[in-house]
Amino acid sequence: MSDNDFPYPLMARALILGDRETVGRMTREGLDQGLDPKAIIFKGLIPGMDVVGEKFRRNEYYVPQVLLSARAMYAGLDLLKPLITASATSGYLGTVVIGTAQGDLHDIGKNLVAMMLEGAGFKVFNLGRDVAPETFVQAVREHHATIVGISALMTTTMPAMKRTIDALAAAGFRDRVRVMVGGAPVTQAFADEIGADGYAKDSTLAVVKAKELAGAAAPARP
Amino acid sequence: MPGRGWELIRRVQAEPLVFDGGYGTMLFAAGLVDGACPELWNDTRPDIVRGIHRAYFEAGSDFVETNTFGGTRLKLDAYKLGDRTRELNEKGVRLAREVCPPGGYVAGSIGPTSHIVEPYGDVTEAELFENFREQAEALAEGGVDLFAVETMMYPEEALAAIRACKAVTDLPVMTTMFFQYEELHDRDRTMWGESPPEVAQKLLAGGADVVGMNCGRGPDRAIVIIREMRAVTPVALIAYPNAGLPITRGGRVTYELGPEEMVRDYPGLLDAGANIVGACCGSTPEHIRRIAEVVRARRGR
Ligand code: B1M
């Protein structure tokens, strides 16, 4: 079966329903048929997750449904991730350290962004939630990151994004890394105000933005 | 004299009562920095915590809550303070007790763990229960009159907390949940999708003695939520909303509503059926002073 015949919409639908068995099975079937792992991600998983996001925004889905769909997405992604990194001939697109701003415990959206960046071919270090500015700095140093991703879901934790950028500058990393911010209350205007290099509204755009920033970033040291 | 929670529950049948206002706002103003543990101040800055309780009592609160919102082991572990769970909760109660006037009461605050229960998240219901049981026991031993299980995001967690409180003492339990306003549908729902009447019924079935809302948005939404709950239950209802929405400007967070603007909705909130009113994030003793004026005027009627 060729890529054109693969039932991607069925796969997306299973993901939307949070059916991780089906997503996992179809991922294996796709791989058996020789499909490109990236095609499975971008034609099956991501369109499904986009619908989930839209349903959530329309209050048709609530948190439990989003979490079940995210789990279903992992069922596919976990199989695909090793293949993407192995097949990457030109190496990673860049090294990302990503985390939720200090004081903020929301990580669902940030994890989706991290998954998609991995899927797209970035090396991603996910620092988790409630990440202190110093922890971001430490991770940049340790992993020679080229991109720092900060997520915040509360207006009350947005100031911590600025403190993180300030800490990166104080550590002398500001020229070496590009900072991308996101999360529901964050806007392009806020990103500009705090001196971030990029903002993305959702995880699909986060991939686009990260690629753009990777092009602009200084090359990672080996 | 601790343990007088049932007296409060009887009083509230006859007249409206005033709860307190925000703690985060006051602690940050006193120098708590981001990333620091607020409950640790029960040990290291007792003067400040006590001062906040006193300010609320002086402003007209009939009862205040302890500075133990994040006092579960799961929460304290994030600061590597899990081993001090009992101590920080007990100390928290003592600080409120020390400034509680005769006729006043102290509610032991129990907030969410910020973990989600299986199968969606990473904790089991048994773990949640055990966390709340440990905290409730420490609060009871410290000498609270009742419990304020508050800002709960999803019903399983609230129910686990209620069960835990009831397992360690027979003190009354107030339980409030966090609602978000869905602009698209002009309605209020929990983050798990329940409506105010569903929440009231679930929490009461779970053993809560007073139910209601806190945090969330401002008093305008509290009115709607309380009215909807009132339609399905005769029990005492409580509302302590935020001082409107938070506003971030230049790295600082403030809230929309000053005391003057916020209090305008309180007659409406009492009319909707609230028996206990207070305020949450962004509010100060001055907010409570204005709210208490409204409540006292009602009592005179
Ligand atoms: C690096 O570059 C990038 C680029 C793009 C990026 C990016 C980074 N990060 C995200 N994106 C973008 O891509 C993602 C995918 O498209 C998107 O990510 P999102 O994260 O936006 O979208 C996710 C896929 C789904 N969205 C979410 O996961 C958030 C959903 C809501 C319902 C939510 C949840 C789930 C939770 N919560 Co909370 N919670 C709410 C949220 C209300 C809502 N309806 O949105 C919100 C965010 N919560 C709020 C609050 C107040 C709270 N919550 C709290 C707790 C929780 C739970 C733990 C129960 C849970 C989080 C579980 C978890 N592990 O993440 C508490 C805070 C804990 C803390 N210190 O952080 C608590 C304070 C409640 C309490 N009293 O305890 C509100 C914040 C208000 C404010 N001040 O701004 C809130 C808006 C609800 C509301 N309507 O008022 C984009 O934004």
C-alpha cells in the first residue's frame, strides 16, 4: 500500500477518541508497509491532535479527553521517535531545552510541543514543569542547546519567562540560544516585550518557528 | 477554643458570615519570592503570617483560613519539605489560633496537589487520600474548627480530601471548586466539565457540609454559580471569588478589581443564595472590610 492509500483519517480519528491501542496498531502497520515515520506523524497524529485542540477550545473536550488523546499520540510517537533520529542523515535540526516557567505546573501543552519538535527532528531535553531560571541556564550549558522553549499557562507565571531570559543573558548565553515562548496567555506582543526571539500559538506553529530559529541560531557545539 | 466548627454551621443558618481574603497577594507583598514555599513561612516568618490573619479578623472576617493551602506532602516535596508536613501544618494552625478573637473560627486550608489522578495522570486515588489524611490530621491536631477544602479542579480530588477530613475527625468540611467561565457558551464549568449543580450534588453526596466556589473569576460569575447551586440544594453555600482577572504588566501581576469595584457585586451574591462570602486571589483586608460592611448590614435586617 502506498502512502496515498494509508487510512490516515482513521488513525487521526482513533487519536481523537483517545484509542491508544488503535493508534499503536496502525502505526506498526504503517511502518510495516514502509511508510515514512514523519509522514505518519504529520498526516496521522498531528491532524488528530489539531482536532483535539479545537474541540478543547470549543469546550467540547475537557482535560480528561485531552489527556487520553495525548496518551494515544504517545502510543504512536514512542514507536516512531527512535526511527526518526536513526534516519536523520544530516543530524538533528537543533537542540532544544524546553520547560514550563517557574511556579507553573501546567505541562500538557508544553509536552505536546516537545513531542512535535522531536517528531520534526529536533533533539529535545524536556525539563518538566516549574523550571527555575537557573535550571534552564544549567541545561543550556550541559546540552549545548541552541533553542530554549518556555511555556506558561498563567498570567501570574509569565513574568518568570522574562526572568529566565534575563538569567540566560546574565550567564552569557543570550547570543548562542534562541528563545521561543508560548502558552495560552502569551502573545507576540508579550514575547517582544520580554525580548524573546519567537512566539508560537500552537504546537504546529511551534515546529515552524523552531525551524526558523534553528536556521538563525549559532551551530551547536559537538 | 478549637473544634467549634459545628457552632459556625449552626450560626450560618441564621445569618451570613464573612470569610477572609487572599494570602498569596499578601505574602508576595511581604517579600515572598517566586519559587519559595509559602507554608515554610509558618516556621520562618510567623510574625508575617500571624499579621495577615490578624488583619483579616480586624477587617471583619468571622473566620480565617490557615496558611496551609499547599500543605500536602506531594506539594511540599517539590520544595524538599515533605518531611515537615506535620510540623508546617500544625504551626500554620497555631498562628491563626493565636490571633483568633472570641467568637472567631479557624478553618484548615487544604488545596489541590496539582497532580492528576489515574488513568489521566500520575497519582492514584489512594495516594491522594493518604496525602489529605496526613494533612487533615495535622490540622486537626493543631486545633482547627473546620476544614476549607478549596480551589479543587476536579471532583475525584475534592472527594478524596473530604473523605480524608471525615476519616480523621468529625469537624465540618467546606468544599469549593474552581470554575472557569466559558465565553463561547456563557456558562461556568470545572476544568473537567461539570456544571455548578453537578458539583454541588457530587460534593454533598461525598460528605461536604458547605459547598461552593472560590478563585476562578470575579464576583460576577460567583453570583451565577451560586444561583445555579442554590436551585438544587438548601445547604449552606460559600463563595470567595478572585478580585477579577489577573493583569500582567511589566513583570508584575495585579488584579482587576479594587475593594470599591469588587464589593458592588456582594449584595447580589448574598441575594443569589450565598451564606458565607469572602474573597480569593488579589484581595486584601481592605476588600474584606468593605465586604463585611455589606454582610453586617444584612444581619441587621
Ligand atoms: C516554547 O514554545 C511554546 C510554543 C507553544 C506553546 C508552548 C510553548 N506551550 C504551549 N503552547 C501552545 O501549544 C500547545 C498545543 O497547541 C498549547 O498549549 P496549552 O497548554 O495552551 O493547551 C493544552 C494542549 C491544553 N490546555 C491545558 O492543558 C490547560 C487546561 C486548563 C484546564 C488547566 C489544567 C489542565 C490544569 N490546571 Co490550571 N488549567 C487551566 C486551563 C484552562 C483552559 N481551559 O485552558 C488554567 C491555565 N489554570 C488556571 C489556574 C488558575 C490553575 N491551574 C492549576 C492547576 C491545574 C491542574 C494541575 C489541575 C491542570 C494541569 C495539569 C498538567 N499536568 O498540566 C492551579 C495552578 C497550579 C500551578 N501552580 O501551576 C490553578 C492556580 C488552580 C488552583 N487554584 O490550584 C487558570 C490560569 C489563570 C491565569 N492566572 O492566567 C486557567 C486558565 C483556568 C482558568 N480558566 O482560569 C498552546 O498554548
